[in-house]
Amino acid sequence: MKLEGTHQLDAPRERVYQCLVDPEVLQRCIPGCERLEKTAENTFAATIRTGVGSIKGVFNGTARLEDLREPEHLRIVVDGKGTPGFLKGSGDLDLEQGENGTKVSYSGDVQVGGTIASVGQRMIQGTAKMMATQFFTSLGAEAATAVGEPPPQHGFFRTALRWFSGWLRSIFRKH
Amino acid sequence: MIPAQFDYQAPATLEEAVSLLASDLDGAKVLAGGHSLIPAMKLRLAQPQLLVDIGRIKSLAYIREEGDQILIGATTTHYQLESSDLLKRICPLLPECAKSIGDVQVRNKGTIGGSIAHSDPAGDWPAAVLALGADLVLVGPNGDRTVKAEDFFVDLLTTDLQPGEILREIRIKKPSGRFGQAYQKVPHPASGFAVVGIAVHLELGDDGSCKSAAIGVTGVGTKAYRAKGVEGSLTGTNLDDDATATAATHVCDGIDPNSDLYASGEYRCHLAQVHTRRAIQAAKANVQ
């Protein structure tokens, strides 16, 4: 399956690049990433617990960064296996400095197999797009903070909103 | 094909169901007809700890008129909607849509609420409730809240339902004046899911021109959506072939169409345009 897309991030290209190769930042940005460890130069092992709706799974895998040309290009090669199936593939990321931030273009080829591929084929692309959007939104928030600043809380607004709407409803219910 | 272990509760009332859900917000899932959740559990793609079966709460399955509204309980089955004489008379889009779902076994067990809450990108009901401008009533630990269908579908399999909430009722304003409706679908030959599905609700003025149009589209994007481009282009026209064909070209505006082994994005978009045109023509022919 081919994956392609672009995302506009509100941060300079050098900063976005640093975030993309920082395992701590990546762990915070990858949806459901529970563990991301450096096992060798530019090689990482990860555990990701993720899903959409009621469909959930745990994946274990490795990611390797290649072809590093700071700050404009990198290539990521992934290989993972989990309860619902496996995935394998690679993708190129190109960073372009624009007037108001950085344009990240990605294009990759991923093979997905196992149960998820045989029964969920029609939803794989949609899931991939949804997760890419979540990842780049978080990455944008990370890159927009200065080096050394505390990282943004990705779940914060959602939690606050939920709490606030619950509170509003409880007030209206009393009347 | 055997699910992972889970607990099962069949509460007698909706209040009980809500408190059961609250006991395990991460691990509990609502079971209605079970025609999306159970297959996913058998494949172990979903492994809930607790199933709260609302399918046995009898008072949740109903279709009735109340004032200028049609009220539909969440566990009303596709078959009950398909065979409702009341709906055939006052809102024929609903039975027409129900008729197109899966096979008779699926329609006997599957529910409208389950389909909407699951938000399958190729589910039929999301398109119909969007075209009808339905309100969805959700119940949670803090009581009821109402969400417009248009705001309910967030993304692939993702809705505005928060953990602990249950979809309780679908409310639709009773169509009035001169109106026409239709649902056109290209079913996937194996699964019966919509490769594309187009639901149309037209309101006509006295001179036969299109006063307003609402078009719900499923199968094309990651979630069902209203095709505003088509609606805008159609409003004010006399719904002739030219106007219809022109309007239909806007059905994929702003949408990145799904692509899978059966249909590429480009092909899907083409199908959507053809069937939008046909659905509008059918709705016009159905005007009463």
C-alpha cells in the first residue's frame, strides 16, 4: 500500500528535524507508543498499543533511520508484528522550509498482513491517514516549543474539554 | 474464531447499563445487535473485558411519531425499520436504506444505533441520518445530551460518544411539504457494505424548483459526510438533467477518497458522482 501526504508544521525546519530523530519526542508523538528504546545508532525498538474504535492491538517492532541529510531528508524503515497482524515498509520524509513554518512531505510503501489485512483491508488506508495526522499534530506542538522547555501535554485539551462539558451538563441538569 | 475471555452483563434498564459502563470505562463495550463487534471479537481485533448487552432492553426498540418528530430507539433493528408502515408513509428514506443493508440475518439482528455508534466508513445509516438532519440523543453518567448527526461522526470508527456514553435515540424532523427522498448504493459484492452510498432528501417549492437539498455520503471518505458542494449547486435549480449532473460532480469536493483492493480512490469518486446523479433523479421521481 502506498502512503502519501503533506503536513504543515508551525516551526523552523531544523527544529522539526531534531524532533524527528529524538526518541523521547517520538515516543510522545506516536499514538499509543508505550516504549521506544535506542538499540543501536539510528535503530529503535518500540511497543505501540493503539487502535481505532473498538479495534485495538499491541505491536512490537523496530524502526531504523537511514539516509539522514539534516535538515531536509530522512528515511525510516519499519518492521513490526502484533496481535492483529504485521507490517513492514519504508517511507521518505522531506522537510521544506516555508515562510510560515515547515512543510513535511512523506511518501512510503507499506505491506500489511495477517488478520488485519484480510478482514480490515478497506480500513487500513483510513487508519494510516488518521494516525499520521495525529502524529504530525503532536509533532507540530513539540516542535513549536523551544529546546529545553517542558513538552506540551497532547491529551490536555481533550481532557479539559471533556471535564468542562461534563460540568456544564451537570449544572444544566440541576435546573 | 473464538473470542478472548470476557464478562457479560445484560442490564434490564438503560440506567443500569450506564452504571455498568462507568465501572470499567476502558474495558467495557456496549453490545447491541453485535453485527460489527462480535466478528471483531472473534478475530480478536477487539478484546473488551466486559460486554454490556443493551439488546435485551425491550423499551429501547421503537419507532413512533411525536409532534413534528420521528423518534427511533437505538436498538430498533434494520428489519423493523425496513418493514415499518409508518416510516414508508412519512419518511421512506429510512426503510429504503434499511432494505439495502447486508442480508436478512444481519437485518434481523443488527440495529440502527449500533451502526451509527460504530461509524463504519461504509455503514449505510450514517449517510441516511446525515441527509435527514437527525439529532442523536446520548445518555451518560451526567444525563442526556443531544448531538447533531453532522457533528457526531468524527473520523474512521470514531464518534463524539465519550467513554461511558450510550446512543439512546435518533430524532428526525418529520418531512413536510413537497419532498422526495432516495438512497442509492453500490454494495460490495462479498460484504454488502457500501462501496459508495448516497442518501438524498430534497424539498421542493410550489413551482417544482429545489428549495433545499441534503445529501449524505458514505463509503467514500473515512467517515460519512454531507456533500455541501452538491447541495449548494442544486438549490434553486429546477432539478433537470443538466443541473443534476453538474451538482453531482461536487460530491468528492474536499474529500480524500478511500482506496482499497476493490476500488481505488479515483474509481470510488467516479462511482460517487454517477450514483449521486441517479440518487437525485430517483428522489425527484419520488416527490409526493
